[in-house]
Amino acid sequence: MGLSAQNPQGERPKPPVSGTPTTGQRPPGANPNANPNGQRPPGANPNGQRPAPAIPGVNTANAATGGSKLSGVIVDSLSGKPVEFANIVLYRKTDNQLMDGTATDEKGKFSLQGVANGVYKMELSFLGFNTKYLDNIRIDKEQKMDLGNVKLGPSAKNLAEVTVTGDKS
């Protein structure tokens, strides 16, 4: 331990007297998850709740912040069965700005909450299906719009015949 102007003899600092916290220490019984200085970190929710986790690929700064809701069910156009985990992306029509996104649940259902007034286009996609676009979706104040069953058609990419041969070792 080196010498300093505050501690010229090189002695170890004495521990604080019980009940008198120093900077960065919590008093006995304090919440261990709380900020030691009693301040909330920047962007913290004042009621102590953690913010919702970010969705990869969605710019939450542009997320819609209205009172409307868009919902629907994605189904396979041939079988009529729900398409699980299909991607739904909402773009602002005027400038193609990404506004929100989600995925369908195991029943093919999706819901976008808090959509602001405006005109949007929606992209619906899933591996093995043709991407579908819904254009000119107009949202008005506090509207609940159910798009019903939206059918995705299978992509028709046929592969050429393949012959597999092998040599016996």
C-alpha cells in the first residue's frame, strides 16, 4: 500500500462505524438492487419497474405510441392451419419507416398494441411461404382493427432431381 497525502503513514483506512454508510455503501437492510446513491439511473421507470426488453431489429424510438390495436391470425392458404412464429412488421406508409413488429403465437395470432394514427403497410413472412404485403392500412384514433385470417401461400420453389452416389470403401 503506497503513501498518499490523505494517509501519509500508509495505514489501511478504518472501516466506517456501523449505521454510517460512506459513498457507494448501502445502509443495513437497504435494497441490494437499489442505486447506492439513491438516484435512479437515466431512463429508469419512476415506479421501479424494469422497462420491457427490446425486440431485436425493432427501433423502439420510432415505435408507434397511439391507442389503437392491430390484430389477426396468419394461416396456411392450402391447409388452413395457423402459421406459428410468422413475422409481422409494420411500416409507416409515407416513408417506409419501421414502426413496430411482432411474431405470431402457436395459434397463428398476432397483436400490435399502441399503434398511432396514420397509414401503414404490413409485411407478413415466414420461411417456406411467400411474403405478403398489406397496403394502405389506415388507423384512426383508438381503433381496434382485426384483420381476421390472413393467408400465406407456400413458396413454390422446386428443386431439380438429385442423384446421390457413393463408393464402397
